[in-house]
Amino acid sequence: MALLTIHNYLTTYLVFGAMLFSLGIYGLVTRRTLIGMLIAAELMLAGVSINFMAFNRFLAPDPSIGQIFTLFIMAIAAAEAAIGLSIVVAVYRHYKTVDAEDLVNLKG
Amino acid sequence: MNAIQVPELLSADGMAGIIFLIMIAVTLAGGFIAATAERLIRALAGIVICFTGVAGFYYFLNSPFMAMMQILIYVGAICITISFAIMLAAPEEKRKVGPTNMLSGPIGFMVAALIFGAMAALALRTQWPVFAKTAGGSVREIGIHLLTTYSMVFELISIVLLIAIIGAIVIARGGRT
């Protein structure tokens, strides 16, 4: 029944954040469309945010610093999503595809 | 770390533990769907589940404010924007299936597993130093910090967001008369 108390330990959250981060890396490497890669990048940001919040709850002297950090990560993620998706839409209008394999104009 | 009493299964603490375990499973399943689903709209549904679960984690980490922000910004704004991009720019009929390269699947899995193993080992082996709390971390304190210590960062992030909005409009609008 020791499993019922794992939410009181820092390492649970760290391992879980690492899991989300590596799922994001796997998605980023194997996805073939730009939108899929963007979704995987959001997954990685979620893992990083969990790490910040866990350190904030268990270790930091002032628990508002980590929350402010996570808030800024969210704002950057929103800006990244807006710019990335507008680039995707512009690329689609020009090439009629969002497949990363077909976008080879700059390939040497 | 000091020992924590194991609660009864049907007490309030025990129920919290059960909810936490269910949340881990649901969040991981959502993340797995988001990383591997063949159709993009399913990946989007997966990441919505995953973000909602992460908001639950923020509740367990003593921060209901960040949980609300997570739902509001990630689920309410970013995922909706991605769904619009999928509707505008990902035609299902021209979809190619399968990985781009024979090796990208196994190598990607190996890289991800290596990184996960390294980070998990680091988290489990390190003796983290614990400091005494000097503040509570309430929403009021966050607001005071944002307008005093971090006011410069706060202004900069507003400018970054403004430039991102203008840039997104300019880029996505190009080619139209």
C-alpha cells in the first residue's frame, strides 16, 4: 500500500516529467508532419513545467518563484504555437503539403 | 526524507493516493497517444487528455492557480489553435502513412529511452537539499513578485507575446490581397 503515498515524494514527479519529456522527444523524431512535431514539442514543455513545479513545491524556499517560471513557460509556449502554426499555414498554402519529407527546397 | 504514514485505503488520504495513481495512468496514456497516433486529430485529443492530467498534478503540487492557468492556456487556447491549423493545413486524403525512414522509429525510441533512463537515474540518485520555506506561494505573493522583483520579465513577456501575435498575422496572411 506504499503506492498510495507516492504523491508526497519529489522523485515521483521528476520521473514522471522525464517520461513526458522523452515521449515528446520520441514524437519529435518520428513524426512526419510539422503539426505533429509541434504537438510533440508541447509535450516536452509540459514535462519541463512539471519539473519546475515539483522543485518549487518540495525544495524552493519561496514557492512562488517556480509558479512564475511555469507561467512564463506557458506564455512562451503560446507564442511558439502561434508563430509555428502560422508558418505551417503559410507553408501549406505555398507547397500544398505539411509533410516534412516534401519540404526539401533548401536541401543541398 | 522522513517517513510518511501509509493511509487506510478508504480514508481521504487513501482516496487521494488512488486518484493520483489513476491520474498518472491517464496522463501517460494521453501523452502516448499524442506521440504515436497516426491521425493528427487523435494526437490532438491525446494531448488534451495529457494537459488536463498535468493540471491535476499541479493541484497535487499545492498550486490550484497554475492548474487553472494550465487548463485555460494549454487546453483552451493552444490546443484549439492547433485544431484550427489541422483543419486548415492537413488534408487527410493526401496523407502518407508510416515513418519517413526505416530506422527513425527504433533509433528515436532508443534515444528517448536513453534520455528517460539517464534523467530518471539522476532524479533517483541525487540527494536533493531541502530548504525551509520562507513564504506560502499564494496567488497574492505571485502577483506581488510579478509586479516587483520580476516586473522587467513581465514587461518583456508581454512584448514577446505582442510581437508573436503580429508576426503570426503577418506570416499567415501573406499572399492574400
